[in-house]
Amino acid sequence: MSDNIIVVKIGGSTLGNHDTTIKDLVSIQNQGIPVVVVHGGAKIASEWLAKLDFKTSFINGLRVTDKDSLEVVTAVYAGLVNKELVSAIQNSGGRAVGLSGSDGNLLFAEVKNADLGYVGEITKVNTGILNLLINANYIPVVSPISFGSNKGKATLLNVNGDTVAGKIAAALNAKKLIFLTDVDGIYNDSGKLVHKLSFTEAQNLVSSGTATGGMIPKIEACLSASITVPLFSIINGKKSHALLNGLDKQTGGTRIEKQ
């Protein structure tokens, strides 16, 4: 298996604005660079939950998920969003296969915080299915629905997509993890975009409360994967060819790396 793997997390906030992202992914694949895509879908899931009169709340950027809303989130993430992304890649000439964390025993998770409901923390990653797809020159497109356990009972669990991306990147010894989001990167306490951070500096932004909301799980995912993944980028996925620019030119957004 290649040691040059790139993991790309496509945030739910950028879905619907990913025309160049799809082209960029196909371009990367055509260059012979193995790439794994992990996607979110929080915005779309919230829209569907609202249509069905479900209330939505978040704790530190993580969606509180009860049994009924889990069914909706699963349908949106593993169904609608996943298959739309796969279809878009294939329509642009790429080769992709969609799956969730529950397929091929890819991810196993357990409920750690009862306040979040059916939200899991990953305890095991089995990269076998990803390796098969990568070696067959497919782009695995992974939704963050995982097989897991809640109070000893087997169940599907909703797992934060940023966390999934970090765990998969670490398990694959990825060369780089790129987060495509709807902001230009990480800002300091003065509101200024920070272009480069060490792992320690990134941790300080979380502990000091400067990093908030959805940026917290992104930084934490970087930190948890930092043992095996040397480089991370958080960039604005709504900008034209943001992915290729972030990969080739190392420009834009915020880079987190060892210093």
C-alpha cells in the first residue's frame, strides 16, 4: 500500500459548494495519489431534522443525537450525502465507492458521554476495506456513521466527521489530512488568521477557549492523529480549487505541523 495517502474531510457546510472540490479529487486520483474522503453533512442533517420537527442542539460542536434523530442522521449521512458525493466524483470521471464506518468493520465506537445520546467515540479502526479500495484505484468516500455499542447493546452511532477523519488518517499513516470547511482557517484571540501553528500552539487555542464550536473537533482530530500524521491543513473549501492549492502549493488556510 502507498505511503503517500491524503485524507480529505469535506465539511457539511461546504456541501453544495463543492464543484471544484470534486474536480480536484479526480485530478488528485489521476495523478496516482491515493486519497480517502470523509464527509460530514451537519447542515443538511439539520435541515431534514427541522422538516420533521426535531429539535437540534450541540455540545462543543457535537450534535446531541437521540434514537429518533439517529435514524434521520443515518439516512442523510450514509444515504443522501454519501451517494451524491460518489455520483459527483464518478460523473467527473473519477472512481469512487461510498461506505459508512459500519461497513467492513471500518469503525467501532462506544458511547462515552450520555448527554450526547447516540454519539460515539471511536475505539477501533480496521483499515482493511480502505486498503482494498485504494489498491484497486478507488476513492473511498466515508460517512461518519459507525457500528458501536451503547450500554452493552449493539447499535449504529453518530460520530463526528472530523474525529473520523483524524482516526482514519492516523490508522493509514497518511501523509496529510486536509479539512475543507467554510472559513479561511484558524483565528487567534485578536481575530487574525493564523497561517501556521505547532501542535502545542493549536492545543493552547482549544484550552484557552479561543477555538470554539466546530473548530474544536478539527483541532482535536489533528492532535490525536499527530503521532503518525505529520501535516494538517484547515482551508476554505468554498474557494475555487482550494483542495489542489492546499495540496500542491501548501498555500491558504492554516497549517498545523511539527516545529
